[in-house]
Amino acid sequence: MPKLPGINHLRAIKAFEKVGFQVIRQGKHITMSKDGRIIVIPRANPINAYTMAGIIHDAGLTIATFKKLL
């Protein structure tokens, strides 16, 4: 299991914005984009650790880097 606790979706969005991702669409999920990379964040509190680890990987970050952004 990834060493990542469940995270509120709003905290995750702020962390991704710090590395340059921008919100491009909102609905039941929030879609963010940066340099051709697109990530989709569910509006869940908290986001499941496995789901969050997959989103972090899709964003091109490591879990350790993401934790520092929080």
C-alpha cells in the first residue's frame, strides 16, 4: 500500500496547482492540465490512497514530492 493517507480533494488540487497544473473543467470530477498531461481528481473526502497514488503517478510526480507540496 502506498505510504499516503487519504487526502481531501481540495488539498490535492492546491498541491497540483503549486507545480503548474490548472483546473480546466469541474463537475463530479475535477480535470487539471499541464504541458499535455491531464489528471482527473474525484470530489471525494478523503480520496482513497490507491486512487491518489495513481493520480500522482499520472502527473509525473513521486509520492515523496507530492507530500512536500501538501
